[in-house]
Amino acid sequence: MTGTEVLRDGAGIVRGACHHDCPDTCAWEVTVIDGRAVRLRGVDDHPFTAGELCPKVNRYLDRVYHPDRILRPLRRVPGSRKGEARFEPITWEEAIAEIAERLTEAIGRHGPETVLPYSFAGTQGLVQMGVMSQRFFDAMGATRVHRHLCGVTAWLGAADVHGVPLGMDPEDLRHSRTILLWGTNTLVTNRHLWPTIEAARAEGAVVVVVDPVRTTTAERADRHVQLRPGSDVALVLGMLHVIDRDGLVDRAFLEDHTSGWDELLADARRVDLDATATITGVDVATIEWLATTFATRRPAAVRVLVGLEHRQHGQEAHRALAMLPAVTGAWRERGGGLCRSTQQYFDSVLVDPVPRRTDGRPPRVFNMAALGEVLTDTDLDPPITALIVHNCNPATITPDQNRVLAGLARDDLFTVVMEQAMTDTARYADLVLPATTQVEHLDLMNAWG
Ligand code: SF4
């Protein structure tokens, strides 16, 4: 939270931003009276937020002051089972002393890689999510996790085609005349982009939702193409077939800016549209309309978000979609191209200047998706005997849940969880430390899409 405006003695407005894993990153202001936050609302003069948060966050202060908040360190009652969630309050001094003692003991026996810090995007922000815990644990020499549960599929898919995982500015969609909202429920999960889309529509844009689900956004679109789940790549290849067949390929753009396009089009030429219709559940006439509209009603853009990341072969789907605007030369025009995430624009300027490991050795790294495997692998050398979780609830969000729970239940695993309230993961902790909410700490936020 930053930027306090004093209203009167004991009262003020604190400006901040939403911490959720949401591309909008709304700006908010919190009215504080006598140290208590009494009102939270979207900032009127922030152009993207325009005074409106979303239903998920409008009542965030109820969470902040909820009676179930964890406000003191908790220790598992001696003799109780992990997962039972029987805890007793202890002081911060006791908690910190016990953590220091147990980590020192574990490192003394197995080396620093026996410690596994595990975190993700529960509360975003450069401090909470970004640098602080990594600096601390890297200096220790702990094992590191790659935070690769979902977003990486989109980065790699786009980067496979573009070289970098960057795309167009979402606000440039106002210049588009065809907008394909592909696997994204904009009105619900990216709602502050909707006015931009409506502005484009007022100028004649056609808005098409491509989604297996009849979402709220699909209800409001000009057309809903309801493909079968997981058939995105087949649909894109069918579109490329039509674009090539009907002479809508921008060969000059491909020759000037790409390589390998002749092989791609040779593959697309072999596509049998009847087979595409069978695979996707989308009839041939609709595939032809979608392809022709995207190639000819310009500028034309594809908007993707996290929907495709959350399923098998998400990388291939993003890769296929990234080829579409290249083949039609949609990138030539403002409002044309692939619109995904702007995160990497910020990454290039907000690099962490602090060196990581002090001994110069590369850290041992696991993908966070493999937590269950890592915690239950009896041959792992050194084994993970200390797990420090923050900003994350792996008992719920990490794949292979039964193995994760089996790992968390290990008696020889010392687990510390930092949390705002009791979660499925915290129930398995030896120690639970209270964590702050977004209105209780300082941070720096960037929007990502
Ligand atoms: S729309 Fe997104 S950024 Fe805005 S308040 Fe809701 S969750 Fe937060």
C-alpha cells in the first residue's frame, strides 16, 4: 500500500492495488479511521479501474477483519496427527527460535538443499511474491522451485513463435475490427477490458468467443464458436487451411518476418476440414467463416488469457494461435495480432539487482508441480526434510493431490506455513505463522495483461 492522503486527525485514504492473479491489477483506495480500514473502493481517476473493483474483491475488508484470521503463531499440539489441525498459540519469539533450531538441525544433517521453500501467486507483488523469500532462501543455499504450474505454457507457446512471450497492448483492441476471445471469459475474469472491447464494437468490430463453455462473455458476444475441449489446435489448423486455400495468406509478411512458414502451410494444406469438424465439433461453414473473418475484417486480434494454460497441451494451443496473426499479416495494423500478457515488459525493467546464491553454485531446482513426487521420493538425495510454504496452498492447487498429502503427512518433515487463515496445507504444518493481507503491507504491483 502506498500514497497516504490525510483527511483529518486519525483518518486518511491509503492508495493501493489489488494483489490477485488477475491481469487488471485494479487501483484501490482504503479509508482508514483510527487505524482501522473502513472502506475499500476502486480509484475513480485510474483510467483502467475507473472506480470499479470486482465482486470478488468488493468485500475484501470482510476477509481482513474476519474472525478466522490467524493472528498469532500456532504450534501443532504435541502428539496430534498432521492434518488434524490441532494447534496451540505461541509467541513470535518461540516460533522464530523453533524454526531457527529445526532448520539449523536439518541443514547440519543433510545440507541446505534439504530446505524447500514453496510459494506462488497467492498475493502478487514484487516483494510478497517476487524477491524477498527468494533472496533469503538463495543465500541459505536451499532447493528452489520453478513456479511453473500454468503461465509457462503460454509463455513458451508464444515464445516458440515470436521469440519472446510478448504480445500486443490489450488497450489496442479498441482499434480492432475482429476480436477473437479465445478461451477467456472477459466479462468475469478480465472485466476492465470489456469497455475497450465495447468501444471497438461501437466502431464496427465483431466479437467472437471461442470457448467450450457458454460463458457470460459468450452470451454477450456477436458469435460463440463452441469447440470441444482440447480441440483448439485442430481448429486453428483448419482455419489455416481455409486461409491458404482461399489465397488469404500474407506471403510478403511471412517472407519478411518469419521462417518455416512454407512447412506450416504445407501441413495446413493436408488438413481435411470434415475431419476438423469431427474433432472440434464446429461445422465446416463456421470454420470457414471464422478463418475468413479473421483474415479479412481487419485489424484482427486474438485475445487469450489463462484458460488455455490450465489444460493439457496448453503450450501447443498457444503456439498454434500465435501463428494465426503471422500468416494473415495481422501484425501490420494497430489492433491486430495476439494479445496475451504484458508481464515481460515489466520484467525487463524490474530486474532483481541482488545476487542470488552467494557461493556461486547453481541451486537444485524442482518444478512446483512435482511436489508430491519430491516429498515422497525415498531415494532423493538430500531428502526434503524442511518445507516452508507461503503465498500458496499446495494441498489444494498442486497436481497429484494424494501424493502431496502423503508427503505433507510425513512425520520427519518439518513444515512451516505462513497464512492468513487455516488452509488445507496449514492443517499439516508444524508451525503456522500469521501472514498479512494486501492492506497491511507495503508492496509494488505491476499489471500483467
Ligand atoms: S478485477 Fe482483478 S484486479 Fe480488479 S479487483 Fe477484481 S481481482 Fe482484483
